[in-house]
Amino acid sequence: MKQLLLCSGPHDAPYGDSGWFRLDMDPETKPDLIAKIPPIPEEVRSMAPWDRIALIHGIEHFYFWEARQLIQELRPLLAADGILILEQPDISVCAAHMNIPAFRDGIYGDSAKPTAEYAHRYGYTPATLVNMVRDGGFSRIVYGMPLFHNVVRDFRLEAQP
């Protein structure tokens, strides 16, 4: 199974399993490929099709137009039965609980890491992200509970071509 983990940070794999090709812009995280996205680097394109592409707590670090471009670029890289996996904070839940630091971080980014790379540039609800992913060419989209981070604050979206 060919699996791509975007904006991996120091994580080896989102599920604890092996075999993920890791891309990150920070060389200190020791990814397989150091690159800033979008656009998707040619090296990643040439390895397509991918069975799974995951972006766990990453889409909110892009401006809206960058995220839209990224989703559109990922669609043709997936195998016909491939899955795009996104997990991120739900901006509406975070806004309702701004007095709690973890929820505030869901809006602005990790307050323990005050750098531009960790800042959140856009927020999503399940409905707004479903619309973006659908506009990016995905037709089978489901959302639900996240597998990582904050199960009250975050949501998971899985999409197939």
C-alpha cells in the first residue's frame, strides 16, 4: 500500500503502521522529502497513484486558496479506490469554547509553538470542508470523529474520487 503523509511533523505515521512516505517543510522532522506545499512536488507526483493520502492537522495551516489548490492537486494523485484523510479542528466548536486553551489553539494554532508555520490561517466546519473537497473533484465524502488529538474539538473527513 502506498501512503503519503503531508505536513508530517515529527510523526512517523498517523496510524502507527509503517510504509508512509513523509513530506514536511521542516528538515528537523526528518521527513522523506523536504518541501513546502502547494504545489505538490514532482517527486510525489511521479510516485502516484497513492492508496492513502493523509493531512492530519495540516489543512488549517494554509490560506483558503492554498488549501483549495492542494485538494485539487491531490485528487489526481489518488488511486481509483484511494482515500484522502483530513483531520482538523472544527472552527465553530472552537469559537464556542474560546475560554479553554485547547479550543483557542484550534482557532489560532499551537500557542506553545509561536511561529508562522504553526499559525492557523483558515478554519473549517465539516460542511465547509466537505464543500471544498467536493469542489476539488471528490464524490464520496464522509466525516466523523477524529482518531487523533481532541475528540470534542476536531473532526475527520475521508474522501474518495
